[in-house]
Amino acid sequence: MAALLPEIRVGAVDRDQVPLELASDGILRYVWQGKFGPMLIEVLGGVAYVNGARVTSAEELKPESRRLE
């Protein structure tokens, strides 16, 4: 397994609120502030989820015949 990258936070910080750790045992979490608002990205067991919805991998989108190559 590849080494995990350190957590990097960007953006304004409210000095009255202590930042909470996003990572928990076995789950990587990132908060992304995009054009359409914030989103929560989680990776659990190699599967990505965005705002709780599972993300279809590029491998899953390939036709069955291409997956076997």
C-alpha cells in the first residue's frame, strides 16, 4: 500500500473553532471546496465516495471485453 500523504488544509480558518481531524481508522476523508460548494470525499477500502454516494471507477466503466485484457 502506498504511503498516505499528510493532510493539507486550505482556506479561511475560524480561530474560535479548533480544526477537527478528518481521517479515521481505515477511512481517508478530504473536504473539497469547489465551484458548486463543498464536497466530502471519502475513500474506504479503495472505493471512493463523494457526499456519501459511491463513485464508479474507470475500470467499471470499461466494456467487459476490455476488462479482461
